[in-house]
Amino acid sequence: MDQNGKWYRNDYSNYVPGYRFAVSLGNNDNYDKVCFSKISGIESTLDYEEIQEGGYNASAHLLPAPHKKHAALVLERGAAPYDSWINKLKPGMRLGTWLEVVLLDAAGNNTERRFLIQDGIVTKWEISGLDALGNNILVEKLEIMHEGIRYSK
């Protein structure tokens, strides 16, 4: 509520949509940006250890474990016939640079939200099942393990 007791009206134009994004490989102009229909695995978790202290029985102490876990980054898109850097990636191939996921606004312009994926290695490539009786588009899926994610502006 504001000072006059009125509820704020939500202005959804200030929010970044989750369905507009592009992926590029490093800051190299030789590689074009590639659009994907779905990206999952932009997350990082920290394991912890529970330690019981003798004489203190109310709760356990939580200590961070020495390493973080990073989920596999999964990129999905409709298969395209044109030649792109993404078509050259095969399982076992190291990216050797940052993979950048940039969120786009409703007009397709870059926003200030971007995620940098550090030192990735391609672990899986697959296409959706081929079905002569269906009318779905062919979906290409790429799975990348990495050493970390950094949020950048």
C-alpha cells in the first residue's frame, strides 16, 4: 500500500519475461547468438554438514561443505538447417570459454540480466524422437556440465 492507503498496481512491463533469451559463446564476434526454446539447470547448490555438539542438544550446527554442486545446463531448441557454432558441439568437447545466456526484453533487446557459464564441457547431445505419424517439430537438446555460474550485469 502507498501512503494514501491505496494498493499499488502491478506494472508487469518492469519484469523480464522468462521466454526471451539468447545464448552466445564467449565475447567472440565470430560466433552468432543462438536462440533456444528452453534452458534449464541455471542453479548452484551448496552442501552442508550437520555437526552435533556435546552438551548442546537444541539443534545441530550447520557448516558449509568445501564444494558447490552445479546442475547440468540443458539447452533445447527446434533443430535448424543452417550452419552455426552450436551444430559443431559434440559430447566430450570443451567450450574453453564462457557461455553467456542473455535475457531479452519484449522488443528483443538485451536486458541487464545475463548468466555466464564457466568452462563447460558438452556431455550429451540428442534429438527428439522421429515419428512419421506426428506433426511435432524436431527438438535438439544439448547438455553441458560446467564449473560455475556467475550472474552478470
